[in-house]
Amino acid sequence: MTQDSRQSVYERITATIAAAIEAGAGDFRMPWHTDGTMSAHPVNITTGKPYRGINTIALWAAAQGAGYGSAIWGTYRQWAACGAQVRRGEKAALVVFWKIDEREEDAGDMDDGQSDPRRRVLARGYPVFNAAQVEGYTPPPLPALPASARIAHAERFFAALGVTVREGGTRACYIPARDEIRLPPFAAFRDPIAYYATLAHEATHWTGHPDRCARELKGRFGSESYAAEELVAELGAAYLCADLGLACEPRPDHAAYVASWLTVLRNDARAIFTAAAQAQRAADWMHARQPFAA
């Protein structure tokens, strides 16, 4: 893949995500806002594994733009291998994998601004189609997980992190000087899922501490580092909510960031790749602290 085609991959995916952000700016509905159902996380038809990092965001954006209700995706050949046929004229979405030392890895694991420069890394774009674009495929029934089970799972997940959470006041935030999260009282949230979704956002900020993921964005984003960190926290919370089966809904208090996120993306075609990779790294770090982690 040439440098020009590699840049085209960055630009095409960034343009798709930026368009989805702009389209939802009126009511602050971003491509990563999902309903918390089991179908919220994009998965591959062949492997059954969820997409990661930038590919998750790219497919959320593509599904939002086209109105797809399914989270199942695959290449033309993968659908054919399942006995299904992509309908003529359907437009593919783009996902990215990295070719590293003859291995290919999901884009969620790369382009975080900290990759080993000694390794030869090539970005490869692949067209994929949603289950809504094919004929001859019947999706399997999804297990119905009651809200009470999802909330209990979320409680165990955040408790296992050992993060200090203090309730009080009216504002949710992470305070680096105290290394603690402040949240309004539980009863102040419209429902328990909203509480845990907000906690997921602040917990992603918390992982940036030098003793955890040591996330430092000033060198990468300069004056736009604050907006970039908020984008990382938004994406990290979206990944966690999808993993935990929680709804990730619009937060009006974050509406002010939309314009700054669009500025970051339009100034740098690789910015969303870095933010998505950092968010995936934060989510992975938190998953690795779970007692049931493999």
C-alpha cells in the first residue's frame, strides 16, 4: 500500500466519523451513543469477535448514517462463505487492519502515538457490509439480559478497579491532584444506567494517571489536548458501555465539546485513530483488572 493510499484510509474514515458527529450535533447524538442492547457492539460474521478501537467507531458511524439495526459485519467473501449474498449496489463501510511483521492486527491496537518506530507498519483498508445489506442470512437470536443483571455486572466491574469515587455536588469530574472521581449522588441520575455510563467516562479519565496508562496528549495534540482527552474519555466510556451492555446516551453537558472535536479531526486525519487507540487501551487496562479476566 502506498503512502498516498494509506493517507486515503485515514482521511476516508475520519471523514465518515466527522460527518456522523456533525449530523448528530443538533441533539448531541454521536455515533458512539448506543442503546445498550447486545447488538450495540459491532462484530465480525466469521470470527464472532467484536471489532476494536477505530473500527468500532467507524462501524458505529456507518450504521448510524445508513440506519442499520444490526451490528454484524463482514467482507463480501465472508458473507458468501455463510451462504449469503451482498445485494447489488450496496455501499461498503471501511475498516482498517495493520500489517506488522507479516501479522495483521485490529486497528484498535495500533496508531496510539506510542507504537514502536522500528517496526514496519502498513495500514490496510477492507470494505465490509452490514447484515442489513445481504440476502440469505438470518441472524441468531440475541440473549436478553435484564437491566438488573447489567447493573450488577457494572457494579462489580467498577468496584474491582479500586478507584476512589466520592459522591456529592452536581458535577461529575476526575480530580488528578486527589486522584479521585467526584459524582453527583446516585439518586440524582435519571436511572442507574446513566450513573454507570457517567462513571465509565470519568474512569477513563482516571486511567490516564502516570501509574496506570500514563496518557499524555499535549505532545501529540498541543493546545487541543484537552478536547482530545475528552474525546478519549467519551470513546472509552462507549467501549465500556458496549462491553457491559449499558446504554451510552447523549450528555448535554458535553455538547460544548462537539465543535472542538470536529476541529481536532479536521486538522489531523490521524487524530481519531490516536484517540480511539488510547480509549481502547484504557478500556483494556480496566478489563485486565477484573478478577474474571483471562
